[in-house]
Amino acid sequence: MTTVTWYGHACIGIESGGYHILVDPFLRDNPAATIKPDQVKADFILVSHGHGDHVGDTVEIAKKQDALVISNFEVANWLSKQGVRTHPQHIGGGFHHPFGYLKLTQAVHGSALPDGSYGGNPAGFLLYTADGKKIYLACDTGLFGDMRLIGEEGIDLAALPIGDNFTMGPLDALKAVKLINPQIVLPIHYNTWDLIAQDVNAWKKQVEAETKTKVVVLKPGESVNLS
């Protein structure tokens, strides 16, 4: 069984095949988070891009738990200089990790690192778990037409931002659902601050009225099982 947990903002935990995968671990300064960095488990950490609300507590968690950090080449190099074990990948490239096959996908966003250095291209993640589930983590992105190609893989769960201003808003996220056609969609990157506040239940109602996708709305710390 694969379990997906939302920790608030864009931070997601995935437990699959006995491994704990943590995505964009922004916890300590995340007003929506219900746990702190020392309370989360991580064998692997995925970092989608260099912004501070996504790199977050990566260095602290990775060092304490000896987690392997997977990110684009530039972010991985930046983190390795801070004593973190890394595995660099890049957009379109995949690798067979112990937890499954992971491919980096396009994301339409920025990626400057917290110190202002170059963070390469932002990315999303397409994960094929060992138990046969396909998870698409769009991470921070605007809408793009090639989401349809990702959807052709047959996505079990897609995590999509809906907050607007910095990422897709509700209307573009609805279009994304129609392109991807996942079994389940998990809305993320909303309500952390007033600037990205959204009525998630209204979005759920619209998505389920116009598509066959089930919207799972989680509170920070809640999980959904993919069985």
C-alpha cells in the first residue's frame, strides 16, 4: 500500500514499499504545518526547486536522518556543499531508486535558491511506485499543455497547486485535472497565507461536477491510502 500525507503548503510525505519519501519539506516556518522537522520520517527527500518554502528544512532533516536528497543538478550541488547526500537528476530523466522509478517533469515557475544563487529549472515529479501506483506531483507550476502527456501514463493521484498568484489558480487547476484525468487529485499550495487563500470545497465541487476525478481534501497531517 502507498500512503500520501499532506503536511500543509506543498510538503507531502509518501510511504511506499517500506520507505518514507518527503517532498519539499517546509515545516518549521510553515504556518499551516502541524509537525516540526524532527517529527517527520525521511529516507529520501525530493526538492522540486530552490525557493525557500520548498527547500525549507531539507538540510536539517537530511543530516539528522541521513536521507538522500533528489533534485535537479543545480539544487543538488548547492545542497551537497552543505554536507547533504544528494542524487542529481534533470527534467525528462528518470532513475530507479529503491522506492520506485522517479522522473523529473517540466514545471513552469522559478527556482532561485535562498541565498540568491542559481537553482536551475523547477520541476515536478512523476513517481512509479514499487506496488504499481503512479503519482504526479506537479509542485509549483502554471498550467501547461503537456500535462496531457503526463496523464497518458494513467495517474492514480495528482497533487496540484490551486492557490493562484504564484502557481495555478482554481480555474487553471481544473483545466489541469481535465488534461491529466487522474483517479484522485489532491489540492496543495493554498491557504498557507492570505495571498493564496482559496475555497477548496468549492473547487472540489466544481472538479467533481465537470470530471470523473475524485478530489481528496486533506487537513495538514491527514493522509489518503492508494490501495
